[in-house]
Amino acid sequence: MDKRIEKSIAVLNHIMKDLGIQNLNQLSEKLQFNRPERLYKIMRGDVSISRNLAERINEVFPKYSKDEILTGDILVNSEVLLTKPSEKELTTSELIDIIEVLYYKEDELKKYKLYTRWKENIEQKAIARFMDEQKEKLGKQ
């Protein structure tokens, strides 16, 4: 199957899951389509998401940009922090992606318990490190 079509299917599934939409008929209604056929064509793997469909999704759900929908970046941006970390070192590009997600999508990420726990853990470690540094400075005086 064409990678664009695979991404389109994944994007539609992600949007429905993210919005709590149960099926393509509900999504079609929210997008104010007369019929859900164009969505079914995507899910069957017949076509990918068109620019017009991406624009319509963006109009109805502005939290998803047209470019994110068309490129599939919506999947990376919302799930990059929710996958199990690997043993390999991150590349600079991957680190930049993660920083961008944290900076631009934090409100969206807050709904994920895993993200919330991760952030609390990072904050606790930062506070502990700061306290250790302060104790060390006071000990040197």
C-alpha cells in the first residue's frame, strides 16, 4: 500500500480517537458532509487525504493544521513522547521534534497520563538537582 494512503488512514484513525469519535459516520456528520463515502474511500485504501479534505478538517477542528494532516506530522507531534523509548541515542532532529512538541502542543499533551507523569518526574528531578546544587554551594562557603 502507498505510504501516503497508509498515513491518511493513520491520520483519520488518530483524529477520531483524539476527538472521541466512534466511527466514520460520526466524523462525516461533524465535517458536515452529506455522505461519508470520501472517508470510507480513504479507510479502504483507495485514496489519500486530499488538500480539500485537510482544509475542511482544519476548519472544523482548528487544532489540526492542514500541513500536519497532509504530511502525517500530526501522528509524530502527538505521539512522539508516548512511545516506549529505545536504547539508541536520539538524533538532533529527533530532539528538536520533541522540543517542538513540548513547546507548541503542551496543552494537547496534558490530557495523556503518561505525559503528565513524565513531566512530574522531570520536574522532581530538576528540583532535586537544584537543591543538591544549593546544598553544595552552601557547604563550600
